[in-house]
Amino acid sequence: MSLREASLQSSQLAAMDGQSAELIAQVVTDPNQTTTGNYSFIARAIYVHTGQLSYGMRIPIRVITPRATVLKLLPGQSFSATSRIIKSKEGRVAALILIDGDVKILTEASRWAKSLAAIRYGLRNLSGDGDAGALIPGMVLGDTAKQSAEFKTAMKRSGLMHLVAVSGANFAIVSSFVLWCMQFIFRRMKLRLSATAIALLCFIALVRPSPSVLRAAAMAAVLLIAQGTNRGRDSLPALGFAMGAVVVGDPWQARDAGFALSVMATAGLLLFSPVIVEKLSRFMPEKLAQALAPPTAAIVFCSPVLVSLSGYLSPISIIANLLAAPAVGPITILGFIAALLSPIAPALSSIIIWCIRFPAGFIAAVARGSAQFPVLTLRTGSIGFLIVALFTLTLWLFKKYMKAISICTLVLIVALTWMQRWPAGDWQVANCDIGQGDSMVLNLGNHRAILIDTGPDPVLEDRCLKALGIDEISLLILSHFHADHVGGISGALKNRTVSTVWISSNAEPILESAHVFSLLKSAHIFLPQRGFVAQVGQYTMRVLWPASGTHTFASMPGEGSAINNSSIAVLIASSELTLFAAGDLEPPAQHELIGDIIPVDIYKVCHHGSRYQDSELMRALHPQIAVISVGAKNMYGHPATQTIDALARLGARIVRTDISGSISIIAKEHRLKIRTSKSRFNLFRLG
């Protein structure tokens, strides 16, 4: 893997970083729409022409484009476009290719690709509207194109996301259920195994034999062999062999969370599912226990990895999986038949889909309902993984006390979840944990607020404002139009009214600003400039930047300095606190503000705490609390160590969303108290 990655990073394509080029490439994966509205897929660069030079190659690339025409592309087709080449952090590709112009399709798809696409699109088109219609192609084929961002979040928070992912967990559960069903048709185990293997082969072909699908199939094959031969002891060495074979075939799987989930789900089904069947059979029919055991075992063993990725544990997830388990088999099996019939007998396919829309609607309702329950927020990474892994290991080692351990753990989780409520009381300032971006909220009372930026993710933005109880945004300040500051605006506007919007005088990037304007047609839009003062509720808002006229500053390394330096900088004061926020303003523009700056209680650190900060501005601000809104393990290296050190030398209490989650600040009698969503007992009081 290291040799392969090194060869990609030193390839001719990687050396073209920052250049424009004419590109011919071949599609490898299906284009999918991202949360920003763009389309992303992996392709293989075949021919690149830049300047006077032309190169022939076969190098994997990641393509991102706003052009919806790429949805017509199928794996194997070739296309051409004018593109911009950017260095990529993704190990399995040589470069990131940005395409703003038209995409020209050069070759027709093969008959095989068209046949598979007809089945996939047939099921997608016939499955209907709503959450149930979006869930069916997801559960059958792993096709989540129809699912809204809100529904995806609900599935994730309820612990049901594995049902719509083409992963080892999904394959293992499906294969177990199919094998369980085969006992009613065939008496001989060999016939059951053969029928199940044929069903899985068809399933693999339909969901596309990508590396992740083949990985999942390898794990499912281990499970089938173990269950079919009744040689449980030999199944673990077989699992180890499958792991090794997958990593040899595709080394990047070793760093893929999906691979870990596949292995853990299969291990859970091999080791824990028989134990669950034994326990459940004491008070329910054995056949029902056999149906409920696989999803329960899979979710228990996968929980350490899921918690390490999401940062939270949902106590309701086990119950949600138990409720959804009886509906998984009928949806998957009948949905698979409906998909196969959709190109040749759409009427019959529609009848089958109508039948399974009821259990699909039930699972969707379970997901929506479960998502409303509170979750226990943990730190991502090793801490969350170790906590849940320890519980899983304890449950396995002390199987005879499983009931007592489970009850005690559930009570503890519920208690901690209740104690961890955020913001849980009166608050004046909050900073939402919305990933790599900015979103700060000032409380005006009566469910009204001032909102500064909306982050990149509409779902996270809406969830944060719901937690804060905000129904009306009296003033929305969009510091500038980079996606990490305005991408979540649809979430902020969801079921909320906006009175006034302040926007930057720089409308770049045009794609983002056009999206913003399309959503704010009914709001009063204003372009504030230096010296403008407004009173909003109890807060006096003084705009310090941008200044009128033209300003040209030296660009910082990377892109977007001109846009960053057009950020709105505002000094906010009330009887209880003072606050300064300036978007992504960079050192040259920051330095222009020093004469207007006073010491503040709260400083929303510019540009997510990057290393490009004006030290004199920080000294002039001399904040008590420095809030850094930043995504965990982001590719930019934010926040910079030197920025953290500089703030610490000033005596500021530094709080970061990547570590502490969402942040709320309470100001009473000129004293500040910090409460964070990921460290409930970590309260800081400042004079």
C-alpha cells in the first residue's frame, strides 16, 4: 500500500497541481451527490493535455463537479472535460479533479452495465416517494440516492444505517436470513448453501462488484461456511484468511472503517449470535430467536467502531434494531425479486413493492422515532472505541451475567445521557459543532437569535438550532460565501423565519452565493460596511470590516484569500459580555482593525485557528474565552499549534468544537461559565 500510494503521489498527474487541463477519463464508480450539491465519483485518467504537453496514463482520480449530467455516466464509460487539477489527501487517488464546465460523454455503456443500471433504476423509480420509498432501494441495493440528508441522519442516530450500507454487516445479516429461510424449502444443507450462494452472487452482481462489495461478500462466505458445516471452531481461522485475502487484493481496505465493520459484524455473528439464540429461546420461539439474533450480534460487535466514528452512543439503537429486524428479510428478499422484474414486468414489480412499502415505512418510522431520543456523546477516536469495546468484551467474557450487565449498562447510559443534555439551561452565546466550519448563535430570548454563519452541513445546523430552541433568526450574518460558512443555510432556514441578512460585498464563490440568494428571496438583505452600528435586541453590533473601497492584500498560501479578506468582522456588546467574530479574516486585514479593537470576553478565533493570525490583534483583543470552530482531524491542520500557544500565553480559556463538541457560554453578573456537549462535567468559571 505504501509503494502504491507513493507512486500515485509522485505521478505526473500529481505534479500538475494547480494547473488546468483537458482530460479524458473512464468512470469507475457511480456518481453520487454530496451534501454541498456537487457530484463526486472515482474515475481513471486516460489522457491529459495541459499547455503544450500531452500525457497518456491510467491513473485513479477523484472527480467533483456541479454538473448533473454526470449522473448519466455508468462505470466503464469514457468522458472528456476541461478541468482543474488539485492535490488530493485521498490515498487511493493521484489527484482531485474539479470540473466546472460541460462534461462530454465519449463512449456508450456496455450491455452488461446497461442491464444492471436498468434493474437499479427500475427499483429506484418504482419504489415511490417518502422515506419508505427511499429506504427500499437502499436496503436492497445499497442505493441511497433518494434518501434526504435528514433521513440519513435519522438512520445513523438510530443505529440502523448498516441496513442501507453495502457492508459486511449488511451482507452477513442478509446471508444469514436467506440461509434461515432456505430450511423451509430444502432439507439438505448442501442445497441450502447452494441456493444461498446463488442468491448472494446475484446480489453482488446487482450492487456492483466494487472492492467494498467483494470485501463484504468474503465475510459473508465465511459465515455461510461456518453455519453450513457446523464447524464453528474453524470459522475464526477462515475469517482471518478472508481478512488477509481482502487486504492483499485491495490494501486500502486496511485503513477503511467499513472493513473493520465487516470483520466485527462477521465475528459477532460467529461468536455472539449463538449465545443470543440460546438466551432468547428460553422465552420465545426458536425460529424467532434465530431471526432476531443476527442483527443484535452485529450491532453489539460493531458498536465500538461506530462510536469511534460518530462520537455518540444511542441507547435506543439496540431496541431499534430489534424492532426493525423482522422487517429486514421480507424487504430484502421481495425487493430483490422486484428489482429483477422491474425492467421486464414493472406492473408486477410495483405490486411487490407496494407490499414491502409497509414494513419499509415501519423501519423508517422506527428510525425517525429513535432519532428523537437523546444520545450519549463520547469523544471520537480511541476513547469512545475503548469504552464500548470494554463493554462488549465484558459481555462476552461473562455471558452468564449478560442480563444483569445489560440492565446496569442501560441504566448507566440513560443516566449519563440525561445529565449530558446541552445546553441545559440559560445561555447567551453558543457555538454549534457543525464540523469544519463556523456557526455561532447569540440568544435574544423568546426562541429568537442572532446567527453568525451556518456551517457546511444543513442537518447538523438544524439539529443545533433545535437543541438551542431557536425558531426565529432576527439577524443572519453570513461572513463570506465559502461553503464551510454558508453550506448549511437550508438547515438554518428549516421551519424558521429570518428577518434580516448581512452578507459580504464579495459574491465569490458564485455557486455558493447563488444558492444562498435562491433561499433568501423573502429576507431583507443588507451589505454592511465599516462604521455601521445596529441595535439587535440587547446587543449592540458594530461592523469593523469590510471597509469601503478596494483593498488588495498579499495572498496567504492556498486558495481564497481575497474571499477570506472580505469577511464581515463585527464587535458585539451587551451589558453582560463583549464578543468579536470575523469569519476567515487573514493577518493583513486583521491588522487594519487594531485601532478599533477593545479587550473582549469572547473571541471567535478567525479562520478556524489557522496559523495565519495577527499577533497584535490577539493582544488587543486579550480574550477571556477563545472559541475555535473546527472539524476533527481536518485536512487543513486547524487549529495551528502556534495559534493555540499564542492564545494560551494571553491567558485565554481555549475551547474547540473538535474536542468539546457544541459550546454554550452563560454570562451572569460579569462571570462566564462554559458548558460543552462532550464534557458535561467540565465547567469553567471565569471572572
